[in-house]
Amino acid sequence: MDILIFAILTITFRDSSNVRLIGWWPYGNSNTVISNGNYTYLGSGFGIYILRTDNPNSPQLINQVPTKGEVNRLFINGNYLYVANGFNGLKIFDITNPEYPITVGELELNADAEDVFVKDSFVYVGTSGSVNGLWIINISDPHSPILRGVYSYSGYWGCYGVEVNDTFAYITAGTLKIINIANPATPQLIDTIPVVGFFAVDVEIHDTILYFTEHGSTNYLRLANIADPTNPIICYNSAYPQAITHIDVKDSFCFIAHATTFYIINTADPYHPYTVGVINNCGGSDISIYGEYAFLTGSKLRIINVDVPQNPYIVSLFYLPGSIYNISVCDSIACLAMGWNGLWIMDISNSTNPFELGKWIFVTKDVFTKNSLAYCVGDSGLSIVDIRNPEAPVLVSNLLLPYQAWTVTIVDALCYIADGYGGLRIVNVSDSTNPFEIGFYPSGSHTWDADIEENIAYIADHSDGLKIVDVSNPSSPILLSHILYNGYLTKIVKVKRDTLFCVTNTTTLGYLRIVDASNPLLPIELGTFYSPYPIDALAVSNHFAYILSNQKLSVINCSNPANPAETGYYQLPANGYSLFSYGSCILAGTFNAGLMVFEYFGTGINEADVNIKGTYTLPVKNPVRNEVLIEYCTENDYHTKVQVFDIQGRLCFATDVNFSAGRNIVKLNLTRLPAGIYFIYIKIKEERCMGKFLLLK
């Protein structure tokens, strides 16, 4: 090969050239909140919710801003909002107009940004992943942040908390580390406070008292006197049941966001703090104090009056999205089952721009839509919801079930529910206002999933394998056959014209099994696709199976069921829990990156495993803004063209390039091109280099 290409690369969504991301609603779990004046900013998955909260009794959603990285922490300083944006590094917004933030600065860090703190003209970012450490960045011009220094360390735990006081940074890095940052270019460790739990998580400073938390089998709130940072003195250790998430400190009170309980601690005497206020069943992931209110985020935003610390009370709730466990589509409406975050209803008429219409806040683990009704299952059984007005869904009826329902499917007027330990429940829903159970088939283990075709039920029964059951008489189901996969847990089953697609997992591996069920008395396994990780979701369309495994969407061609093969993939930015095939699109529901819409357009060439002689992958930075930068080496001098095509194959940009022997750099200025997906093509003699990138504006 005469040309050698290197990528100047820190972030990429790896994919094959035939699977493209065409739409993304990126909102999900809320990790962080900060309130400032009349506005509150919430991290929500891979975006930010902006709420007007000058009337705490009635918070109003004003705007939603995608960030394309997980929003782990927020910090406001003056007219700027600083975002610890996961793998996207540091992101800076101008919030002079607080309702319409403008991105003014970004800095990729080759690590996951976990926390951010601003002091004077520097921003301090804690990271995990490829680099555990503290990054010191000059922001005297927020439009052009400049890295000045890095303190990195080895070990498993990332830097999840950062606080700065005078010329010292205090970071939770497994232990609590104290770093001298007087010279930002050469930060120096000066002391460490050992943990009594497992690892340190969050840190705050008030006057000369350091507050920090630790996770472990028991969680701790700890206080230390740092009047002399070179000699911190522990004042107080207090144990809590799991799990403290984050804290905020105001005056002589420490406010604790806990998984289940909200605490207010009086720390006027740091050697003898005591609890003054508690709200039970009030869990959250982060907390921000502004004025007389605490803003506690998690599955919902709770605004709590803390003016009298001994008597805190909730004044309002604002519900937030969460992880998407299952998806159902009817016409151009997608219903998303988000577990404890309820049922969210989306408009997907424009697949490139899905947006939310309404929500119904009851536990929903799966949903099936039919005739403007959403059949929802969860801890409270089967709920039938009228979604004719998706902005205001209405409960029609509810039927309690013996256990916790996991999935639901409907054929004609019968509803089939995988009810965990309760087996397969069969419910008559001909009258949606009065559903009633007419039969069930017991579970031998734990019924996770079921699919129905031609009066045959196919049941994924966890450790008890795959069961094929005749339900032509729903009041008396009859077992026809049973496949026991010893050592594997049967999780998902789909049926298409007598062909079963069955997912079985171990704790570390996944298998997609293709089974001929044309004779339900004697099912025959035809072939198996092996995944190096457990498979979390499955959808089937024509002879293609789509699976999610370890943050990867894979397209499996099953036209030859004896030899199913991956023909396309896309590496997701978060774990995926659900898939739905919709027209030419695949909808993927994720843990914390919202709803992603993909298109698969043919077998194509897998860029990671190019097998056409003389064709090579050209790696480029993804995503890019305005400019593509490529570094390369050649053995000889060449004159050639660099061409850029859009996804329809139209030539959008071309330039002549002289390749000199040795090392070269090509910069392509693409400011005139609209945002979208593009391909780069370079040809030298018989050698071809092709690459793909996402252009953002």
C-alpha cells in the first residue's frame, strides 16, 4: 500500500458505511442541575433542559438544547454555562439570553468529562476513561479555551468531583486528592485523604471546611478542616445507607441528594453535625440550592422549600425522561416505555427530527399501540391509555396482574403479557374499559418475553428456555414443544412467518438463534449468530435482524439462516435497551442518549473490514465542524483529487492536492456545506481511500 493514512482522532461514533444516523432525540436521565436567577438548567441525557422557575410552584419548560455528549455536570459563571460533556469534553454556552444558549467554545479532552469548576480565568475539568485526572484550561477568552496543564493519575477510579479554593484543587479520585495549582502548567499532588468507604464521589468547600462523600457498602459524608491544605484534619464521618449521590452547601447547612431520601444537615459545628430535616421517598442524583429552594433532580425535578430547614417540603414536580426500555409505533406516533419515568409520546413524522408530544407518568416497562390506544405494562399490571390527544393521554382502565409485567403484545382482541414469575397472561381487551384475564400459561422460571403468530405463543422463559404453546383456546393453553438451553438465559423471542429469532445470553455472551418453527411440535435450530457480549434488544424486518449489544447496533443478514452474518453496524454513545423496525428506519432506545433513528440501506461495505482489493478505510474525525483535517504519508510524489460526496452520492466538494513524499496534512474547508453525513474519496493509482464523517454546524 503506497499511501498510509493516520487520523487525528479523539471522538468517533464508529459505524459501517451502510448504517447512518438520521435523527436523534438525545434526552434521558438527569445527572445534574443548577439554578440561577429565574432559570434552572438540567442535564438530561445528551442534552440540557431549560426551565423557568421564578414561580417555583409551576416550573415551565422553555427550551431543550442537544449537546451530543452526556451532560454530567453544569457550572454557571457570569454569562457562561460550562458543561462537563462526557466524551465530548468541555462545552461552553453564552447564556446572556438564558432561554437561548449559544455555543461559543468547546475543547475535546480525549477522556470523559465528569465534573467542571470555574474560578477566575480557568476552568477545571475532572475526567475518567482514557485519562483519569484534572484538566486545567484557560478561558480568558471563552470562545477559545486553551489547555494549560493536566494532573493525571493511575488507578480504576475517575475524577468525579472537583472544587477549587485559593491555589488548591480538591478532587475525588478514588481517594480525596489535594493538588497545588499555583502553576497551572505543572499541578502537583500535595496530600491525600484516604477513604473509609470505597471511593470518593463529590466534594464541596465552605469557608475552611471541606465536604466530601464516599460510596461503598456504606456511604459516608465526611468533613475536613483545610485551613492548612497541606495538613487536612478530619472533623466528622457519618454513615448513610446507599447511596449518597451529590451534595450542596449553603451557609451552615449541607443538603444531600440521596437515592431515596433528601437530607439537610446542620454543620455550624463541623465536629458535631446533626440532621435537621428529612423528606423520605425523595431521591435524586444532584442538588442545587438557590435562595430558599433546593432543586433536586433525578427521574423528576423536585423543587423543595428549605427556608425552614427543620421543615422542608416539596412545592412542585417536573417530570423528566429516562431510559427507554421498549418502543411501539402506530402511524407517525412513537410510544416510549421509560420504566419509572412513565410513557413518553413522540412525533416521528419527520424521522430526522423526532420530538416529544406528551407523557403519562406511571411505571411503563413495555407498550403496544393499536387504534389510538397504548397498552402499557409495568408494576401495576396492564394499563390502557387513550392517546388520541397525545399531549394529554388519558387512562381508560387498569388490570392488576400477579407479578411484574415485562412485555406485551396484542393480536385481535387478546393481549398477551409476559408477567415474570406469573408466566404468560392472556387478557381480553375487546372492551378497553373492562379488560379481564381469560387464561394463563405458568412460568417454569421467569417469563421475559412472548410473541404470537397463528394462535401459537412463543415464550422466552429465562432459565427454562423457549416454549411453544398452543393458545387457540386461550382459556386452556397447551405446551407443544420446549427447547431448554442449558447454561443460557432465554430473554427475547420474535416470530416472522414460522421463523423464530431467539436471544439467549450468559452473563458475558449473547446468541441470536434462528429456529424453523413451521412444525411447532418439532422446532429445528437453523443457525446461530454469536455476539461477544449479551444481547439487550432485537427487532426483525424481512430477512434482517437488528440487535443491540454493548452499545453497538448490528444488522444481521439472515437470508441464509444457516449462516447469519453481520452486514452493518453503528457504535452507540450509550447502552441500548430497545429496538423497533419502522418503515425504512430502525428506532433505538438507549439508557441515557434518548431515541436514535437509523437507516440501513443495503449490504454495502463494512468500513472496519473492507474486503475489496485496493480499497482502504480513511479514518477521519467524527463529528467535525467546518473543517476536516487528515494527516498522511506517501512514499512518492502524487497529484490527485480529494472529493467529498453527500449521502445521495452527489459530488459536493473537490480539490486538487499535491502529495509530497513523506508526511503531509490536508485541510478541507467545508463551511459552505450544510450539516449532514458525507463521504471522502481519494484515489492514488489503483489504491482507493474512503472515509465517512458527520458535519455539524
